[in-house]
Amino acid sequence: MIAIRQLSASNRFGRDLQDAPADIQAAALKALNRLRENPAARSLRLHSLSGYPKPMLWKIDVFANHSWQITFELEGDAAVLKRLGTHRDVDRDPRG
């Protein structure tokens, strides 16, 4: 399994987070803390996305109902956050 020691955010992720409602922001930050602590946590449903050019793109769920998700790429042990959005928005443009 992957190990994540640090997080960095793309400009797009920063905008996505800022534009999200306050409850979504709080839940996203909790999900990112879980990602750093235990990427294998079942609640995150961490999985890679196929069909996209390298580097590999990963996705986690913010909520158990999969309504909001976060995508990221790995650079060593750093997760470079790409998108925060609804399932539909992230599926349409996972890298932003």
C-alpha cells in the first residue's frame, strides 16, 4: 500500500476547497487527515483511476455515500491534491 507523508495542493484544488460549503470543507480536511494517517482506511475507498495518462491518478471518498471525492497524484511520498468535487464533477474532470 502507499505511504503519504505530506500533502500539497494544486491551484485548482485550492479553489475547489474554498468554493465548497463549510461542512464539505471540514469533511474534506478530515478525509485528508485519515489519508495521511492510514491510506488503507476503508472509509476512504482509496483506488487508482485507469484510463488517464501518467502519473497515476488516485481517488478517495470524502463521505461514505461517495457524494464528494478528492483526487490526487503521488510524487514520492507526497500527495499532490488535484480536485475536490461531487462524484459527477470529479469523474468528468479528475485533474482539473
